[in-house]
Amino acid sequence: EAGVAQSPRYKIIEKRQSVAFWCNPISGHATLYWYQQILGQGPKLLIQFQNNGVVDDSQLPKDRFSAERLKGVDSTLKIQPAKLEDSAVYLCASSPGTGYEQFFGPGTRLTVL
Amino acid sequence: RKEVEQDPGPFNVPEGATVAFNCTYSNSASQSFFWYRQDCRKEPKLLMSVYSSGNEDGRFTAQLNRASQYISLLIRDSKLSDSATYLCVVNQGGKLIFGQGTELSVKP
């Protein structure tokens, strides 16, 4: 079974630029999550989708971050404009539903210069 | 106080050693608990769930003490391949809260 796919794997941008990440969850998984993992810390949930609806975006910095999952499958996470402190690994995860095991993608490593 | 707090690492142990990781959580309403493993520059993967009665999976034993809001992971007979970061994870209303992780390095 194919796992969670993410692209790009690496991205280097300058501060104030924009960047977008893409995630394709495991087929049939209704719940999709975006996490931010800063070096030396555990992943922090940014946003959780159930199908194409947002369940929790309480920790998403909405002045610069946005995410969508229009057809309830793929999702994109955007940062505009990026700041130095956004340098992190952005992990996408999916699960069959809330409370089930989450499966993580390989992540996108973002460096903001 | 952090929602999920783990032993600061790193732990450096010889092959064959027994090592224990501790974790505390602040929200008594937390519903379920897990240990995830994260290899260097890789994604986290579920190692095991943690049940109230304690559970064992081969060389790994997880325990939960709800009264003390404390979770532990014991690894017996450490292997080189156990070297990784171990993340304590708490489920609060369907939302996973991760600890900062404890790094384990097993040396020959």
C-alpha cells in the first residue's frame, strides 16, 4: 500500500517569499494533518482536516499560513510571506479517522534565509 | 508547564543495556497514549500504544500511570538499530500532542 506522499522534499527560500507544500494521503484516509517540526522539538499540529472540512486550526498562524483540502483528498499548505522562524520540517499525516493511528509522510524540509 | 514533557537526552548506552524513558503529561483528560519512533531525518512512526494495564512488545514495555500522569518506555537488550529519537504522544480529543523527544544512541 502506498504511503503518504509529500513534495517537494526540500525547499530553500528567502524571507518574505512564498512557498507551497503538497500532500497526498493514503487512499481512503478521511483525516489529514499538517505538522511543523522545528529542529530538536516534537511535531506541532498546525491544522487537521476531516474530509474537506477543518477540524482544528487553532495553532495555524493564519496571518501567513493557509491550507486547503478542496476535494477531500490532496492538500496544500502555503506560507506567505515566509519568516526565518518558519525554517522547519513540515510533515503531513493521514489516518482513517480521528483517534486512529496516524501515518506520516517523509516531510518537506524548509530553509528560510 | 509543557503539555507533554520527556526526559532530556541524549541517552548513550552500550549494546545489551536496558534503558528507560519517562514522560509526564499535564491534561488529566487525555484519552490515549503512544510512543513513536523517529529516525534521523525521517518521519515519526508508531512504535506502540500504551494501555492502562501496561503492555509489552518483544523487548519493549510501555506503562501508564494515570494518577501520576506518567508514561514510561523500557527497552531491554538494546540493539544498535534502536538508535533513534523516541517521542511520547498524548491524544487529547483526537489531537496528538507530541513531547520534544528523547534521543537514544546505542553503541557497540
